[in-house]
Amino acid sequence: MGFHKRHIPSIEKLKEIRTSCSNDEEFLDKIWGKADAFIGSSESIRYLDEVYEELKKQKEKGNDD
């Protein structure tokens, strides 16, 4: 077993990748995968955190109905 690092692209590239995915879950899976650590700008990491929180809220809202 190894330690898997993932280089996170610029926020502009992340937004481009996000539009090419069918949904946010696919986007996050494509970017995060099975990484143990992320290397990238704080803006890119923050953007991924925001997308994750949005997805989490959508799932929670869907489970409440």
C-alpha cells in the first residue's frame, strides 16, 4: 500500500472539468478519487470543499423528504 497524492488543478480548470461531468458526485469522484492527500492552491481546495458541502446538503435534503 502506498500514499496517494493528488495534484489539484487551478480553479479555472476545475470549473471546466465540473461542467463536463454529469453531476457533482461524478466531478468529485473524478478529482478526489482514492487520494490520501491533495496538493494545490488554497482556492482550488476551497472550491472543492464548497462543491462537497453543496452535494452533502442536497443529499441530506433528499433524505428528509
